[in-house]
Amino acid sequence: MRVSSSTVLQSGNIYIGKPLAFVDGAPALEMSVYPENSEQDALVSIPSYLSMASNVLSSADDIPLGAILFKIKEGVIVDELSSLRDSLISAVQISGMQVYDYSDASQGWDVAAQAVGFITSFTTGITMIVCYFSLSASMYANIFEQRSEIGILRSLGCTRAKLVTIFVLESFALVTSATLVGCMIGAVVGLAVTFQRAIFSQLPVPFLFPLPLVITLAFLAALSATAASAGPAWSTVKRKVVENLRGSG
């Protein structure tokens, strides 16, 4: 519940108080951790408000209300919410008050968030495809240059499966380290951008780490590393030992 500050101003009194706490942000209240000026809302109890406006108000029934906030319980269906909104609109029509439904305002944001999510997923998919071909070419060149070593290991009794496993683990180690470094760099950049937006907008912008996206990328990276190294490695180790020792194509 929010009351009008004009009543206290009409009393003509100036009060100096000691705040119990500072709030970074609150619904329907002007509060920020980075205030541009010193004019912010102050939360006081109803008895304190009556005491400050004692020259104007005589009881709590005389307090003018500026806004009332309703928090809906979780699990409420759309039909029940629509019925509650219609009832509130009918009840406040005479007083001239308005009913503001946050869900109506958030629909546009939800559509924008879905669009941004689709663009991000599409860009991620294209990036993973490009990375796969780049890693595949790199691993093929690396394995092709190690044909003599592969031939020596094969002559010493190393099986084809063990050699393929070695190259797959090598590719997996490269991809895992690159994924971790990329996540750390992205998190640092995201934190910097979040703090910058919080300072400029004077709003408590939260930092959200995209854990589902990171898990998906890690899985795709591991799959890409396996596919990019297993094929070139198998095509090399399946040759005759003499061909690998000679280094012939």
C-alpha cells in the first residue's frame, strides 16, 4: 500500500529520523542503490504517518491511498486472474482509480525475450557448426602429420581402438579447456555489462547466468570433439602399419 506524500507536506512540519535499513529497490517505490538525487521514498508505519500528519489527519481512515499492490498466489489460472481483475475494475470505477495488471505489460517483454532466445540459439547453432568443421580440419592435419608415430605404436602392439581413444581424448581436452575459458570470459563481460546498465538505468538489474545454455554447449562441444577426431583417427589407424611408417598417402 502506498499513500500520498502531499498530506505530510500540508502539515508544514519537518521531521528528522534515523532509517533502520536501506532498500535497493521496491515495487511502485522510487528506490535505487545508485540514486541520482536524494529524493527517494521512505517507508514508515501507519502510526508514524499519522503522527507526522497529525495537523491534517485525525485517524487512519483519513489516510489518502495512492496505490495498493496485490500479490497473486502461485498456481492461479488465467480465468481466475481475469475474474479478479474484472471485479477490481468494477469496484474502483466510482472512485476513479485504475487497475494495472503487470501481466499485460509483461506480454511484450515475453515476446521480445522469446525472439532474443531464438536468435541466440540460432547463432549458437551456426557457431557450433563452424567450430566443428574448424576442429575437424585441425585434427585431421594433426593426425595426418603423426602417421609415423601411429605406425610405430601399431608395430609395438597398440590396438586401433586405443589409438582412436587417445586422439579423441586429446580433442576433448582442447574443447573442454576452450569451453571453460569462453564461459569465464563471457561471465566477466556479462557482469560488467550488468553493472553498467544498473548504473545508467538506476535499477537493480540482476545478473543471470545461462546455466542450461552452458550445459547444452558443453554437451555439443564434447560431441563435436568426438566426431571431429574419431573419423580422421580411424581413417589413419586402419591403414597398414607399413603405409603409416612410410608416411605415404
